[in-house]
Amino acid sequence: MGQELGMLPQSTTHYSFNCNKEVLHMDLFILTWYASIFLVCFFPSDGAIPHALVSRISAAFDIRGYVGENVELRCTFKSSSCVTDKLTIDCKYRPPSSSRTKSVFHYQSFQYPTTAGPFQDQISWAGNVYKGDASISISNPNLIDNSTFSCAVKNLPDVHHDIPLMELTITERGFGTMLSSVALLSILVFIPSAVVIVLMLVRISRKAAEMKKQRKSGYKKKSWSSRKMAEEKLEVKQALP
């Protein structure tokens, strides 16, 4: 009996050690499984960032506008995540004579154009985040507005790497541009109108010629009838005693 009581702590210790060992093996297995998933998802074999975490932003580099005419800085993006109120858009500009960039527009659930600086009261929202459009518009631009603009879009958990640049060039409309506009207006409006007028004149002249011909033909018939009646009357008078 004493021996059995003496061996009880040893068996209990051995059982506890085996349980702890099994739990440790299970923890190591779960940890290894999670680590494998993490490595596969976030660190692919090619070393690239997973597509699910990349948002692509596109914009035209060379944008040209004219003094006093609204110009749109078109910027589009593609994201693998749904658009939420955490999505942010930041547009900045850098003048040609400076190396510093300044904010000109911010978006997060609502648009916040700049209220100071050279673009004050000129920037307006022209995009739609639910359609992947992050464009802005500049109203009444001037020659001093020539700058380099950037468009950054963040839609967590997506991240972006390349921020596209847009080179805005504002010029005055020259005589050649005005002439081309006038020529285009002439082609679209005046030439078709002139063709219609010429066709109407030709139609009217033809109808007038037909009516004149009909009048001449009717006059000849009337003259012939009158002459015929006069001859018949003369013959009747000569036949009388």
C-alpha cells in the first residue's frame, strides 16, 4: 500500500509531462500553420507585393489648357478593396520655380479644395470615387498656373507605390486656333445651310420655269381659239345674202 502511494506522484508527474508535451506540439503546429499562411499571402515567391494590397493610379502626364477655359486634371484608380469612408485623395502641385509641393485638394467622404494660395476658389471636385475617378477641375486658369500636379489615392488596406504626375501647361488661344474653330463652325453650320439654300433656289427656279411655260402654252391656245371663232363668224357673214 505504501509502495502504491509512493508511486502515485511519479505517475501523476509523468502524465502531466505528457499532457504538456502534447499541448506544446499542438501550439507549435498551429503557429507553424499560421506562419505558412502569412508567408504565402504576404511574401510571394517572386518577391512582389500581393495584388490584393496594391491600388493602381493612372493619369495623363501632359495636360494642356487655355487661359480662361476650365481644364480637368483627370486621375483614375483601381482598388481591390471596397470604397469606404476611409478612402483619401490628396492632390498637390509644384510650381516650376520651386522644389516644394503644396496641397491643393483633399478628399475624405467630402471634398476640401484649398482656401489659400494661387489656386484659391479655382479647384472643384470632378470625380466619383465609386467609379474609380479622382479627377479635379481648375476654373479660369492663367499662365501663372503652369505647375506639376500629383494625385495620391489611399484605400486601406490597399496601398499605392507610384504616384502619377501631371504637367499642366496653360497657353493663350492664338489666331491659328481661333481660325480652326471658325473653320470647324463653318463646316458644321454654314456649309450645310448653304447647300440647303442652293437646293431650294434650284427647286424654285424650276417651278418658275414650268409655270412660265404653262402660261405661254395657255396664251397660245387662247389666241388660236379666238382666231378660230373670228374666222367662223366671218364665214357666216359671207354666207348670208
